[in-house]
Amino acid sequence: MLDPVSRVRRFNRAVTSEVGALDSSFLGRGRPLGAARVLNAIGRGRVDVGELRDYLGLDSGLMSRLLRGLEDEGLITTMPHRHDARRRIAKLTRTGRHEFNAYEAMSNSQAETLLARHSSPDALLAAMDMIAAAFGRSRISIEEVDPRGDAARHCLGEYYRELSRRFKGGFEVSLSRDPHATDMMSPRGAFLAAMSDGLPLGCVGLKGNGSELAEIKRLWVAPSARGLGIGRRLMETAEAAARNLSIRILRLDTNSALPEAGQLYRSTGWIEIDRFNDDPYPDLFFEKQL
């Protein structure tokens, strides 16, 4: 059996070589990867210098040097925050926006080339998703999103496809008690997504009706991100949202074909109760007093 540590180190060497981490001119644009990453993050809207430093995991000294280098090139400007002089804001100049766009095009091309030369690109992407989720675990955020938006639609589509695979008779959403979007939006409820660098990894809905009773619906975590505690975080955030809406009792249903869901609910204080709806798919029902 190959040594696990040696396999990890081989992987690290392969990644640093593939992405050009050691190149003095990342993608041939005249600056190393560190400066390019800072430019990319600013271009994607991370303009608060303190938040930018935390996101990239850089110390303040290195962050200052990278920002100063980008300023000297005329790619960014930095200024005090309008309402807090202790904070600084970084913005791209016109030249900086041109460089950002050039990096985007070249990085996209590099990714397409990598996928094209592999015989099983879907398997490669699945492995990348798992590694990215594990490496970026500390940066995964739980955000309230529009249940009709792109992130929600992606998660729900994947959720329904997984149910179709795992249920013996398949799954047809039109036969399920699918909640209306307005029931999962304030002031009735909420829809939450686990986000990693702008990509959704999981979701859960809080379906309310204006009373003290609400339901948890559509808890799902991407297979690549399971085992990282995301499902528990989504449930905790949903419970907090329920408390903020003065909801006192939560209910949910699930199917015994999803044993990991039942295990999560039982381990976090949910009590099994009698059936409370006529949905044809669930066979387990739970309640929690907040």
C-alpha cells in the first residue's frame, strides 16, 4: 500500500506545478501568482482590505507589499473606507480591469485545456470538488438566498436527482409537498445555501406560514462536501432563523432511504413523531421545540 503522506505530497507538487504557483510570471502576465490572486479577488468584489487579507490567508505585511506593487503598476487604488477611516478599500483602475479580464480569459482557457486532456472529465471534476471543499472548509459560508435564484435552483435540482436515484420508485417533485418560494422567504421563512467561493454546496429551506409552527424542507449537501459538518451548520442556521421569526415549533419529514438524515436529526435533539402530512414519499417524521 502506498504511503498516504507521500501521496499527499505528490498531489501538492502536481498542483503547484500545474497552476504555476512557482512561476515568476503567472500565465505570462508579468507578476507572480500571489499578486494575481489579489487582483482577482478585488475584481470579484472583495474590496475591503481586511476582509481580503482574511480571505486569502495572508499576513498584513505581505498583503501590504502586494497591494503596493499593484498600486505601483497602476492596477488598483486604495483609499480609506467612507465611514471608517481605520479600514481601507481597494478598487481596480481601468488598466486593472483590463488585466483582470485577461487573467479570467487565460484561466478559463487553462481549465478547459486541463479537462479536455483527461479521458473522464466528470470524474476529474468530482475529485476537484471534494478537494476544494475540504481545503476551503473554513471559508464555507451559510447565506440566505432567494429560493428562486440560481444557487437555490442548482441545489434543489441536484437534490431531486439524488432522491430519484436513492428512492426505490424514483422521485417526482410534482407528487411531493413542494413548498412555494414565498413560504421560504421573509417574513414567513428563509432559504439558506452553503457557499464556497461563489459556488453552492448545499441548502435547506425554512417553510413558514406566519404562525409559531414551521417546517424544515429540502436539506441537501453535495456529495463532494459531505463529512465537513455542512448539514449540521445549515440546520443550526435554519433554527436560528426560525427563532428570529418567533417560530417555536419545527417539524420535518424524511425517508428511511436517507439514513444519514435521520441520524443527523436524532443527534441534534429532534424527536420522532406521528405522520403529520399526506406526502407519499416520507416515512419518518420529526419535531423540535425551540
